[in-house]
Amino acid sequence: MQEIQLGTRSLTTPLQELHTLAETHLTNSKAANTKKAYGSDWQQFVQWCGTHSLESLPASEETFVYYLTFLSQNRKASTIKRKMTAIAQRHETANYASPTKTSLVQGVWNGIQRTIGIKETGKEALWLPDLRQLVQVLPPSLIGKRDHALLVIGWAGAFRRSELVALNMEDIQFTQDGLIIQIEKSKTDQTGAGQEVALPYGSNPMTCPVRSLKEWITEATFTTGPVFRRIDRHGNIYDRLTAQSVRLIVQKYCKEVGLPFESFGAHSLRSGFCSSAAKAGKSEHQIMKQTRHKQSSSLQRYIKLGTIFEDNAASGIGL
């Protein structure tokens, strides 16, 4: 972990307190999940080096080339890139030159990307017709009402799973036009500036985010705390759902309607909204406003998927 260097001089008590506070801010400079992933990546590199009697800190460029080659045998390019970043940061915080930036390493890395490809294969998008299928098989139980709200809110708001399970009743405001949800912190808002997501009334009651959420919280009878909570088979309500639960809920109903459930996950709600909105002719600006994407480049694969049959050269030529 990076530390603020004090040198050899002693600090007064007020400065020592400021130093401690600054260390805390430094610790919080990255999201918890990012720090966890980087820590795991570094430990894996240390263990690999130990197995082969190689020095991990500082690591030579030859050592890193061997490690990259090892990773390329069964890792995706995106995973390898993250591991490279973790190892580079560990060297830099220890005041060593990063072995990841030499021309030799970059040459090998470019070759690996050409060999294994850089395409990311994510979960399938859950299109609007798919969402309609899912909500039609929901049970009339308390669990069914919770899952109805979770699926429709997650889809219409293009929420990440972490954002969905983090929602509290205090974040929700019902208005004449629909629903406003306040997101306190998210992947693209780590500093907690806050973001608002507006969900209008839907024309179809089955996929209306406002009606489905009202029905859920009315049945659940709570007014504060987590919106989406665990429920046992007897209808007892417990604590907040985990992010992993969102994937399981999506896959459960995908399986029930005959979709290849293993191809879907929590992100299918978000990507399904983006692709469906693009297909419906919504502008990139409108979609980004709802999804809270910071860069349009992150949205392009969804827009491409939603508009792939528009102005297609194979259409209308007599096939």
C-alpha cells in the first residue's frame, strides 16, 4: 500500500494528526473492489515469482515477459491489463521503475493482444420483449413482487447491480410524473457527488417501474432502510440483498422462460436498456443521461447492437 513518506524529521502533534488523516484519504483514493482486485493480482504475481525462484520486487523485464506469456495462456486481455496495472503501481509506490513500461514488455503485450484478441465477451442483453417474458412468470408472492420491482427498476434505470442493492427508501421520491431515485455513490461517482435517475410511468403496467416499486414497498410495509431485501420462503423479510443476488434473480427467471440463463446476468438489465433505447431511436445523449456513462465510447457497443439492422445493405435488395 502506498504511504506518505515522513522522512527523518519529527512532526508536531497537530501535523501528526494531519498526517494520519492524509493517510486515510490516500487509502480511500480507490474503490474497495479495485483495491481488493489489485491486492489479489499482486499476491498472485509474488506467488508465481516464488514458484520459479524469481524476484518480484523489483521484477526484471524478463521476469515480467515470462509472466505475461504465462497469463496469455488462459486469461482475457482485460484481465491481463488489470494485473499489469496492479504490478506497475506496486513498483511505483515502492520507488522502483515499473517493469511493465519497457519496449520489450510493450512489444510482447502488443503481440499477446493480437494473438488472443481484445474483444470483451460480456453477458447477453435482456431486450424489452425478454423483460416482458420474465415479469409474466413472476409468482404472486412477496418474493415475486420484490423481484418484479428489482427487474423493472434495474432495467428502466440502467442500474448497476451494486447501485440496485445499495438503494434505500430515503433515496426514493415519488412525483406526479414518475419516480426520482438518488444514487449516493456509484462506479463512475466514487466521490459521492450524487446522481439522480428519473423513471417515468410506463405505458404497460407490467413493465412500469413506478407501479412495480409502489406495489413492492406497499406489500413490504417498510418506510426506511434498504429497498431490496432478502425474503425467506415463509415471507419473512431480512437484511439487504447482495450484489450477487441480482444475477441469481435474473438467471432464475430467464431459465423459467426458456432463455439460455447462463448467458444472462445482472448487467443484462443495463445493457438491455441501452440496446433497446438505441433501437427505439433514442439519442446517445439521452441514453447517457439515463445510464450515467461518462464517456460515449463505453456506450458504443450497446448502440451498435441496437442499430445493427438499420440502413443495412442486405435489406431491401430482394433476398
